[in-house]
Amino acid sequence: MEPSHAASAVLEQFWDLSLPVDPIKIAQKMGISVYYSEGPDELSGFYNDETKEIFIEENETSTRQRFSVAHELGHAVLGHGTRQRAKISPYDPKESAANQFAATLLMPSLAVRTMVEQRNMQFAELCSTFDVSEQAMAIRLMELRLV
């Protein structure tokens, strides 16, 4: 299944329609526990498929932590098995798929389109409403062809 379709299916089943989307609440509804801890410097997150646990670096910014939770949840939903998320890593198709899943989960297409097209929401307000980084929002707006 395409990462964006998988994320949309998860949203349909587990999202309460509130913004920002809460990836921790969604993970918990799916039976996956989320923990914050201080890990190795090169890791932002880790998904353990055997124990159904996500570990997130506690010293990251809140937007980075949220994206990491959604990213690791993507690995779980997409069936990638146990995965570690490096802060900087070479291209890996599974990492790219998890990023696409995370972007779709945190910034649902219909919600973003509504905020831009009907409410004329400006960029900074979009970032705040969806609680994502400027970089993540900029990429999502390009993906949705809204810029």
C-alpha cells in the first residue's frame, strides 16, 4: 500500500478530527506504546516491532518529536519491522516511505487544503495549527501543489 494511502486509512480509523493530529494518541489506539528517552546522538527515533514500542529522543524539538513518532508509526503500519531513525542518513526507500506516511498523517490533505483555500491561512499559522516544522509544511504544501 502507498504510504499516503496507509496514513489516510489510519486517520480514517483512529483520528478524532482535532488539530494538531496527535500521533501518540493514534499509536496508543493501535496498541503501540511511545516512550521518550535519551538515546544515541545519531538517532531521532526507534521502532521495535517485537514489543510494539516507539522510542523518541527526548532532547529534540517538539515538532521533531511529533514527526519522529509519526515516522516510526509509518514503519509499523507499512510493515518495515524494527527500524531506527537516524538524524542524517543516506537515501533509503523505507525511510522515504515512512516520511511520506508521517507527512500525510500530521498534515492530512483535506485539512491542509481547507486551511489554505477556504480560510486563507498563512504559512506561519499553518505550521502552528498542524504543529510541524517550517520544512515539513513547505514540503507538504509543494506535494499538495498549494504553492
